[in-house]
Amino acid sequence: MDKTEESLIESRKKLKKYISNLELKIEVIQEVIKDTETLVKELKNAFIRVDEEIKKFKG
């Protein structure tokens, strides 16, 4: 195996590792997005309940 081929093989290994790391990061980001969406829904519902309670006190 010549140096060019060895270099290409090594570069390919590095790229595969880099892609794998990116895929893991994407999975983490997707989970964070799901958690954020859930929290936003919970906050929205909390504000709705607060608004309903305010309406009860007003009248």
C-alpha cells in the first residue's frame, strides 16, 4: 500500500468518525428541541390557566 492510499484510508476513517459525532450531536439537538417544545406547551397552558383565574377574580 503506498502513502497516498494510506493517507486516503486515514482520511476516510477520520471522516467517518466526524460524521458519527455529528449524528450524535444531531440526536441530542433533536431531543433538546422536543423538550423545549414540551416546556413551551406547558408554559402556554400555565398562562391560559392564569388568565382564566384573573377573569374569575374580575368578574
